[in-house]
Amino acid sequence: MLIYPAVTFPVEFTLLGHRIPSHLVMEMIAYSGGFWIYRASRRRARAAGQTGVLGFEANLWIIVAVVIGALAGAKLLAWAESIKYYLPHWNDPRVWLGGKTIVGGLLGGWIGVEIAKHRLGIRHSTGDLMVFPLIFGIAVGRIGCFLTGLSDHTYGIATTLSWGVDFGDGIIRHPTQLYEIAFLLILAGGLWIIRPRLGNNGRLFRLFMLGYLLWRFCVEFIKPRETIGLNLSAIQIASLAGAVVCGVSILRQCVGPVQQVISTRMVRGADPTERGIL
């Protein structure tokens, strides 16, 4: 037996007699709310004298790089994920402009930022301030995905679990959008707790990316998908590759200071195993 009240999908809002798609409303809340959280976090960091907070012009270029990279990544991975859907409509630009993926947007935005930082000569991390705005935006966006129903293509496969949802085709499915919201809330809580101990070195952003990409790799197994190799979809392959990059980067951050201390002690003639260093 379902535990949800009766809902007819897609859900739409009404304003002054006009119907507004729920996904559009939630996207507007996600973008505006996420930007407000980012600005508030940036002001707080500057007021606290936190190092590495960019000036106005550099920050503007970073935002531009994020937007361009995210748009490109979201589209490229969407095409790779559903190429069989796009190819029959090769002459219809409306089809090719539709669809996007969060994983592609995150990875593309990250690449865009790194390119911009290289061109601007910025060597310190800039991603930590974006973590909680991203979590907010993705979570609110997933509410829109859930309310949109079948046409959003973010639902799960059929299930017999009591919390399954019929999105309108008579099939009880995993509400993977709600699973993701719950995961993001847990991830946000965990990152908020450990945040003071991480410092402003990019580790918070990498931990967020690692957690989210591993989540997406796993949850895709209970979603309809097209595999392209190793029984994995394009989103799963991209998620796994991104998670590996994040994991390696975090390990390098952790190992680097230890190696430096060991080298210093060896130069001084001390035993590197002293005081529990190894």
C-alpha cells in the first residue's frame, strides 16, 4: 500500500489563472536561493578574514567559467547518456537543446573553473564556498523533478516497496528524486559538522563531489538506463571517473603534509616513526 496522498503528475502551480510548470518554479528557487547562499557565505568569509576569497573581478570570471562549463558539461553528458533518443531527431534543434544532467554540469563547471583559474593565475582553492549552495540547488531542483513526473525521466525502476510512486503510467516506481533529496540532506549535515576541521583548502568541495558522484554511480542502478560499456551508463562512467579524481586529490592533500613532516625529521636525523607520524 502506498504511503503518499493521491497526486496527479505532472504537478503544476497556478498564478493569476496561468499554469506554471513545477520544475520551472523549483529551478528558479534553486538558482536564486543557491546564489543568495553563495553571496552570504562569501560575505561571511571575507568578514572573518578568511584567506583565498576572490576579489569582485576575479570572482565574476569564475562565475562565468562555472556557467559556461556547467552548460557544456550538462549537455554533452545528456547527449552521451541518451544518444539513441537524440540521433533520430538530428535535424530538430529543439530536441538537441533539451535535456541536461547534474553530473555533467558539476564536472563541466569544475573543469571550467580550473581553466579560468589557470588563465587568471589563481592557485588556491575556490570551491569550498560553492558546496552548500550546490547542495541547496540540487535538492530543490529534485523536488521539481519529482513533481514533473514521467516527462523528466529521473524516476526509478519498478518496485514493490510500500513507498513506491505511480507517476502516471500505472507502474509503481522507486522515487529516486526523493532518495537523492534525503541523501543530500545527510551529506550536507555531515559536511557541516566536519567543515571547521577541514580548513579553506578545497577539501570540503572535493568531499562533496566524491560523495555525490559515488551516490549517483550507485543510484543509477535502480533507474532506467542505457549502458554503453561494462554494463554502465554514460552518467555512471562519468561519475566513477570524477570520483576517482576527487579521491586521488584528497589523498594527495592528506599525504602531502605527512611526507613533508617525515622529510623534515629525516633531515634532522630523527626517527620518522616518532610521535605516531606513520
